[in-house]
Amino acid sequence: MGFSAAIIGRPNVGKSTLFNRLVGRKLALVDDTPGVTRDRRVHAAKLYDLSFDVIDTAGFEDAGPETLAGRMRRQTEIAIREADVILFLVDSKAGLLPDDKTFADIVRRSGKPVVLVANKAEARGAAGGLLEAWELGLGEPVPVSAEHGQGLPDLRDAIVEALGEERALGRADEAEGDEAIAESEALIGEDVDPDADEEPAYDVTKPMRIAVVGRPNAGKSTLINALIGEERLLTGPEAGITRDSISVDWTWRGRRIKLFDTAGMRRKARVQEKLEKLSVSDGLRAVRFAEVVIIVLDATIPFEKQDLQIADLVVREGRAPVIAFSKWDLIDQPQQVLAELREKTGRLLPQVRGIRAVPVSAETGRGLDKLLEAVVSTHQVWNRRVPTGRLNRWLEGILAHHPPPAVAGRRLKIKYVTQAKTRPPGFVVSCSRPDAMPQSYVRYLVNSLREAFDMPGVPIRVALRTSENPFAGRSRKRG
């Protein structure tokens, strides 16, 4: 049985840097600006022979409960309650500040085992801050440099001493399927066997990865909190609260789901600060890592230019998109507005004709189950594979009804079609002159495929290939 360790401290002492060091990846955003981290993030970590869950938290600040800093502090207090051991960070370079002493009292009152960690110990003049740390009364400070990886053996020994060998050395369960979001790359799709005669059954037991994206203040974090039934993510009226892409493990109707909350994406021209650029690029990585992407649109101001750009990005990345019209409790004439929004969806997003769009309200709980049903249904279509025999029977009908046009006086010939990829569905069309095929005819093929094989609302890729001429390159024999 593993244990969990929460990293606690005032802003800018290096909590996220230590978190990244322990998990072995740059998952949490790091910047010199105080208060970068706002939500608590949990991830599997390893420190030599110790396997455990580490919790990154927002910087502890003394503030009123209704302020943003106060809500961040409440998230940190939850992390303290959930943790088995607390890594209390101080900045040995800056020395002790009044906040350090205030928060040391809170940590002490929690009754949890505490390891006092003096970070930035590699800096000149850090020895003075290290000595000051004794004043907190939390035992001997462990000097480390999270940025340079110094002092980690001493940190390991201090954790074992605080928890006891039996508790500390129990193995944590291996994290399943937890590929690095920071290192994942967009895939064109997964290869399929074109010779298989039957469509494989959809596996309902397989875990699913869902990213939630949208403009700032569209209600992404509030939606995730409503779905999982707890105040897991920081929310509020301020735009741009979420900065990191936070993952939440959850189960819905027996199916394991990993949800990714992302930072709000503003227009590129408005993204000036380095920190916001980091947040947006972190959100893009979450989209590439996900299978289904819920695009959250504020129902009171839907389909702004940025909404359409976000949807287009999701489609270009080949993810399975689902639209959630949030804040539906604020709409006065829901039936009329829903009809208008669905008409706009079809008109403005023709590249994913039939995309599922669900009105939801995180405040009242309306539409949450319908949204998840739409997600599963779209995921099923995104994984769909059509046998080659069925495809070519469909192609015969298409060519008889609407053959390709003649280009430069020569008719284009299509020989066969086969599905080469799933996730998203990708088809290869063998034809005589791929370069001459009009895009309008390719769109016609995509729309006909979508309709004939019931594939609404997902990107469909079509690649045109020419078949090899076995006689190409041979000189003609003369008699």
C-alpha cells in the first residue's frame, strides 16, 4: 500500500519544481511569478525505492475565504487532510517570512507527520536561511535543490523516518496507462487490419481520456466539479483561474475516466504574458493526449470567433469533439435557443457534420448524464472500423450515382477504397490521378461515408493514392 505526500508552503518557494522532480516530468507549470499553481495536482512519484502519490498545491496565503487566494488556500487545506505526510517547503535563499511561521502552525495542528524541506539550498547565502528554519519547531530542515536535484537522498531518509519504514516502503500501485502528457504527440490514427471481414466490438471496459477546453470563464472547472460530485478544482467568477492542465481520475457507470481540465484559450494576439503562453501550450498538449474533447461554450455568448478556432484545432488534431453549452440555467427560452444553437453548430462546423451538442448546467446538474452519453457515443464512432468489402460495395453505388468529374478532358477513375486507420477513421482511396481530384469531390466522398456508415461528429480523413503501374519504367520491346 503506497502513501501520499502533499507539498505545502507559501508562494514561490519551489513547490511545483519539487513536484516535477519527484514525478520525473515537467507536468506542473513553473515560473518566477508567485502563485502560478492554483489547483491541487496529484501524480504518481518515485524517490529511489519509495513509490507514492505526490500532491502539488497552491501557495498558502493568508486571505479571506471568498477571495481567489482564500479559495486556493481551501484547496491546499483539503490536500493536507488527504495526505499521509506533509513536505513543508521554505526558501532557504530568502529566509523565513511571517507567512512561513503562520503556516507552520497550521501544519503542526493537522497532526500529520511533517518533513521540513529547505529548498534553493544551492544558492549563495542559503546557510543563514537553513539555520533560521529551525525556528519553526518542525524538526531538522532537509537542505535540497529541487531545480538541480541535490539533497534527494536526505529527503528520502527524512520521509522514511517521518512515516516509519513499514508504511514508507510499501509499494504504491503502478499507475496504469499514464503516458506523459508533456511528451505525447498527435497521432494521425491507429493502424487497422484492412483484410478483417467483421467490425470489432467496442470495448466498454477500456479507460477513456477526456479533455475539457474552451474560452476563459466558460465554466470548464465548474463542469468537471459537477461531473465528479466534489469541489476538486478551483472555480470562481474571475476569468483565467485554471493555469495547469489538471487531471482527475474518476469512474462513471463503472467505466474509468481520466478528465483533463485546461486553461482557458484566448485569441493568440491577446496572449502576451509568458505564463499564459505556458498555460495555453499545456492545454494544447492535453488535447493531443485526450481521446474525446469536450468543447465548453458559454450558452449566453456562444460561437465567438475563438470558440470556432478551438473547435477547428480539436478537429485538426483528430480528436473526437463534443460540444457542451454551459450555463443553461441562465437561458430564458431554452427550446428556441437550443434549436438556434443546433442550426448554428451545423452551419459553422461543417467539417464535423452531426457533432453532438448538449445543453448543461453545472449549477442544477441538468444534462450531465446526457453529456457523458454523448461522449461515449462519439468515442465509439471515433473507434469505428468498416470492413473493406462493405466499403467497396458502397463505392460501387457512389460511382454509379455520382462518378468523379473529367479533368482536362480525361475522366478520373477510382479503383477501390479501404480503411487504414481508426481514432479518427482514415480511408485510402486508390485513383488514377490523385493530384487532379477536386476537393469538392473528396468532401462529397467524406459526407457520403459519414452518412452510409453512421459516423456523425468525428473527423474523417481521406488520403488519395495512385496504384503502382507494374510496367512503369520498362522500355518498350520492338519487334
